Amino acid sequence: AITPPIIAAIAKKNPSREFETKFILQSYQLGMAMRKGQPELMAAVNGWIKTNLANGVLNEIHLKYAGVPIPQEIIDGAK
């Protein structure tokens, strides 16, 4: 079992080889911790995420650094 970002990195270094994901064993969500008592900060971060998830910017960032798009179940859970 290999994570999608690792597969993307291997494929980038070996463009002549083709990889195909057969199935995903498990996916997980990551979060960000914030200090309590800062509702303005949380609202700003949540607003940025909502805006940039809707316009595709967050997915572009994830694709750039993780090598794969944001999983659909994560996108669906954010709505």
C-alpha cells in the first residue's frame, strides 16, 4: 500500500511507467488547531477555506504539494 502523493512522486520521476490505483484502503482528514477565544481568526480561516474550495484554488494548492487532488469525500464533507 502506497499513498497517492508517493505514487505521484514516483510517477513524476519515472514518466515512462504508468501507475493505476486499484483501490484505496483508507483515507483520513487532517485539521488545524487554533487557540480558543479567537472566533474572528476561526471565521477568517473557515471563510478562506470555503471560498478557495469553491473556486478551486485550495484543490490547486493540494495538487501542487500532495501530487493528487483533494479526495471527493473531503470536498463533500466540507459543504
